[in-house]
Amino acid sequence: MPKPLKTASKPASDRLAPYACDPAQSRGRLVPEPEDPTRSPYQRDRDRIIHSAAFRRLEYKTQVFVNHEGDHYRTRLTHSLEVAQLARSISRSLGLNEDLAEALALAHDLGHTPFGHAGEDALKEAMKEFGGFDHNAQTLRILTKLEHRYAAFDGLNLTWETLEGIAKHNGPVVQPPRAMAEYAGQHDLELRSYASAEAQVASLADDIAYNNHDIDDGLRSGLFTIARISEVPLVGESVAEVSRRYPKLEEQRLIHESIRRMIHAMVIDLLAETEARIAKERIESAHDVRHLGRPLVAFSASMQSHIAALKSFLREHMYRHWRVNRMTSKARRVVTELFAFFLAEPECLPGEWLKLADKPGSRKTAEVAADYLAGMTDRFVIDEYERIFNPKVRT
């Protein structure tokens, strides 16, 4: 008779720093389950996230450009994969739990609406009198309630550490959105403390990925030129270095090589600053990380200044570009009008959603309409708008 397999969490824990989240010490799941003999709890969380319907929908949700505008622009899915790669690499260097960081990176955008921030702004305004809308809270709602895959529970029944990291990856939550507060009432995520080092890594990996890859997408789309963005010091230094080494390089390779160097510079800076904080604060446990009173994982002050300058440039020359403004204006109108329609006429919701709704104009109906809209992809919400408001289109 073959011997039973050992749990995968034990050998991994031998390689972890003392301030990492050890899967053998996980606080577990809201609904207890037997441990998997081949995967650690955080590997299991990652796999459940990847197999979720919400994760698949990220393929057709936008970053900056609406999904149909081009095949090479980032989507929420490709962005999440890039964040996960960075989070794993950084976590490995710091001795953190790579699997937890990867799970958090893959899940961090699940609650985003179609049309990116324009869709979220519209839904936030529409839900103002019904408790508001927040994409982090919506991610938690998806992971704990809206995914319907398992017989024993709603959601994915992820570990405490993964759910904590989703809720707090941007820092302590002093005034939690209603959806987050409701879940925390039955499963205390200790919202007022900082999250694990793995969650902090995933958050800054997100910053590194979208700042650098928005440069690539902005240049590809022609919203600004490489000469113009080279006025930003961090970018200019990288472009100048590549140009010196490869003076005849074509522009696309120049862009890629420059972005590679910027990503590397940000990662190296983050590692150096974080290691310095670990030594200075004498961090010896995951508890120390959560109760430090400030982020443990961070960029240096000089790198923060460089990143702020880059964000300012992208905000002015990309996110507020007139071409992007036109699309975001359309996006807000689509989301706003669909929400108002479903709130006033919930009987027009698809069957499975109609069962959850209440009378027109009620908070319950508003929540159902928001959940339905937030889960849509860019192309689905456009098609739904046409089905409802264009008499010539069949429903």
C-alpha cells in the first residue's frame, strides 16, 4: 500500500524568512476543509482563483484602452499575470511566501468594472445612496460570495491570509466599504492593521507593472512620443543608457530595453529599502510586519519621487488625453444608464439575477444591478447596452 503524500506546505516553510507567512501557520478558512496532500493552502488559493469565472473575464476587461481597440494593449488579465511574475520574484528575494504573493497578485483586479476606472467612477456615483461601490470590496465579495462553484459554500473559501491581503493590500482600512465590513463581521480580517509583507509586495508589484507598461501602451497608441516621456528623469536615464549602448536600435526595441531597465531599477530599489527597514525595525515575525505602524515593503524616498513624476506625466498625457477622455465619457454613460435601467426595471434582469433582486429602486435591487454590471466585460456591457436601448437589436 503506497504511503500517504506529505502536505506541500512543510518543505516550503523551511525556506521562508521568519517574517513571512508560513502556510503551516495559516489561520485557515471560514468553512473548514481537509488540507490538500499535494498543495499548500496558498497554492490551493491560487489555483481556485485561476479557475474562477471572474479570473477568466479579466481577459476582456480593459486597463486603459477598451478591449476592442487593439490586440496588443494590456488587459486586466495580462496585467495580473505581469504583477504575479514580479510579486513572485520580489518575494523570493525577500524570503517571503511566493505562493501567497502570487495568489494576491492574480486576484487583486477581480472586482474591477468594465471600462476600468471610468466604469468604477460611474458605478460609485450610481451606488452613492445605496452604500457605495469599491473595487477592493467587490473583489472580496466575488471571492466570498458571488462565485458559485462549490457545493459546501459560496465564494472560493480562501484562507484568512489571502482574504486579508486582498482587503488591506493598500494599507489599513479604517472605514471599510459596506460589503467589506459585512464580511469582516463574520470573519475578522483585522482591517485596522497592515497586511502581510506578501500583500505589500503584491501591491507595489502592481505599481511597477502598470506604470511601466502604461508607458509601452501609451507609446504604441501614439498618445505621446519617446522624446516627450524622456523628459521624466527615470525614463530619460534609461532611454539614454540604451541609446549609448545601442545607437542604431529601432524604436520598438529601444522602448522595450528602456522599460526593462526601469522595472529592474524599481525592483532593486524596493529590495534595498525593504531589507533596510527589516534590519532597522528588527522584524522577526509576520505579526511584527502587521503591527509595525507603517509599510515594511517600500521604495526609497528618491524612487518614490521618480514614480510620482512618472504618474504625473501619464495622468496628463495619457489618462486625460482627449482620445481617452472620449472613450471614458462613453463608458460612464453606458454604465450609468444601464444601472438606472436595471434599478427601475429589475424584471429585465436575466433570470438568475432577477431571482436575487427586490422591488424597483430598493437597496437590494441596486446591489444586484451593481454586481451584474461589475462582472461584465467591456464587450459584453457594450452588447448589453445595444440589446436594451437599440430597438433594432434583438434581445
